Amino acid sequence: MVNIDARTALWLVLWSRVLTTFSGAVSALAYSVIAIHHLGGSSAGVAVATCAAVGVLLGNLLGGIADFVRPPLVIGAAGLLGCVTSGVAFLITRSHGYDLPVWCFLTLLSGLASTAAARGENTAIVHVAPRDQLPRLFGAVSMRAQVAAAAAGTVSGALIAADRALPFALDAGAWTVSVLIAVPLVRRYPRSGSPRDSFALAELVRGFTVIARSSPLLSIVAVSALANTFLAGAGAVITIDLIDRGVDVRLVGLVEAAVNVAGLLGSIASGLIARRLRTRQLFVLVLAVLTCSMAVMAVRGDVPVVVVALSCGVFLIPSLGVSAAVGLATLTPPELQARTSGANSAVSLLLTTVSPAALGALYVHTSRSVVLSVAAAGTLVAAVIARVAVPRQVP
């Protein structure tokens, strides 16, 4: 039986992670800046970015341990790892003892810690919260990420310019606070529940098997991954194209700020939208709007059109994320929540890592219009698949 104290403690943990999400975004930029300026230029930057992506993938898989132990323990362990990682990065930055392999490893651990903590959170939400509150809670998690990203983007450059070690001190402090706030959740989290599987390394990838064997789960994961693939690549190309056409970098920053605000507003409304529409309706609606946004930007590339079209599409993306998260949580057995959630994220992350490179290469050899037309076609295909395969309504 879940008590109210456990739910309150979980809410505190969820909102305390605003700090680590904010500090993580700032420190991620600092990792890249230091790599490029002190460790070998753009090639070092690519190496750090690659290690960060690998860390996120590993975090999604290792976060599946939350199916074998109580999720708050995973959240706490990830927080300790994040604290130690940023503390080491702070000391290295202060002493200027930079070494590329060490720096790449720290970047990997940073991504792993953040993602594993997120997996533990999602599993705790499903175990502790009533089913009818899942859309609201997953919407809150999405809103938290948008708030942190918007805030971090406005100050990260100034913080790094003031002192390049400062972002890592900020991140270590944020993780410390997060760990301390997680202690009450560890103490109040219910010890009883569904029987847990015996731990084995092979069990960490069992989430992929669960998804493959369930048509409703497979359809939700496949459609979400397909949409994310084209959106990630298109987003990168839009920014590159604006800069390449000579648009003032400050205006490019304002475009990104406007899109972040649209995402934040979408996160605020996502729980309500997800509750009002059936699962299939929501998937088709969001993907259709994204298709129209990409098509409009393929024809017109001036800044006002980009801001309006991109903001309209981004506004609805959190609702799609909430619907997908609720669908996964509802259709997955309780003892497999973390592994299935991690497998879903790993699939999307694998594809979204490749997408910017693929669509970026297409942009170099063709044009913005061709790339965004391909993205529009991709999201349209995803909408058609959703109309046919995604369940009409997740129970």
C-alpha cells in the first residue's frame, strides 16, 4: 500500500531535479567549450558529444536496475555519481589538468547519471502514483525539462565566460541537494509490491523483448522513434541554415528561445491535452501539425515563418511525449517498467544520434527545402502508421 507521505516525497524529488536538469544543461555546454578550446578543437568537441550520447544510452539501460531494487536507491546512486563526476570536472578545470580521454569519460558519466536518475523517477512515478494522475505527473516532468532548458540557455554562456569551473561547481551542488532530498523518499518508499526478477545482465535488455512482443507497445515506440528521428535532424538543419544564410546569431538565439517557450507552454498544457484526446487521436493530430510545420518551412525560410511554424509544432510535442509515456507505463508489467522505458528511450536516442548527421549531409549536398520536405514526408508516414497501428485508447 502506497502512503501519502511517499507521494509527497516523490513530488519533492521530481521538482528538486529542476536544479540538476538546469545545471546539467549548463555543464554540458561547458564540457564542449573546454574540449574545443583546450583539447583539440572541433574533433575533441565531436568526441565529447559522442561520449555524452553513449552515456545517455548506457543510463537508459542501467537505469533498468530500478526494476530489481527500489527506484529511490537508483535515483540516489545516480545523484552521487553525478556529484562526484562534476566535482572531479571542477578540480580538473581549476588546475587546468585537461586530458581528452578523462574528459570524455567524465562526459559519459554525466550523461549516464542524469539518464539513470530519470529512469528511476519514471519507475517510481508508475509505482507510487494513481493511474489517473500519470498524465499530470509525466506532464510535470516534461515541463520541468522545458523550464530548465529555457533558463539554462539564457545564462550558460555568461556563467562559462565568468569562470569555466563554475558550471561544474553548480552541478555538483545541485546533485548534492537532489541526493539529500531523495533521502525521505528512500525511507518512505513502499518495500512491498510485485515480485522482482532475479538480477542478471541479460535482464537489463529484456525491455526490448517486451516491446517487440506487444503490438500496442511496438506501435507506440516505433511511431515515437520515427517522429523523433526526423525532428532531431530537421531541428539541427534549421539552426545551421539560419546561421549559414547570415542571420544575426542573436536573432538565432531569440528563435531558439521562442521555441523553448513554446515547448514550455506545451508542457504546461500537455497533461490536459493528453487527457482530453484518445491516444490515437493525439498521435495523429500532433504528427499532422508537425508535417504541416515542416512543409511550410520547406517553402518559406524567413525568420518569422520559422518561429511561428516551429513553435506550433513544438507546442504539441510534450503532449505526444506524455501520451507515449502513459501508454508505455499502462501497457508494461510493473516489474518491467524501468527496462521497457529505458529500451524505448534507447531506440529513440540511437536514431536521433544518427539523424542530424544524415540530414545534415543531405543539406550540404542539396538545400533546406529538400531536407524539410524529407522531414515532412517522414512525419506524415509516422502519422499514417499511427492512424493504423496505435491503439485507439490505452486502458
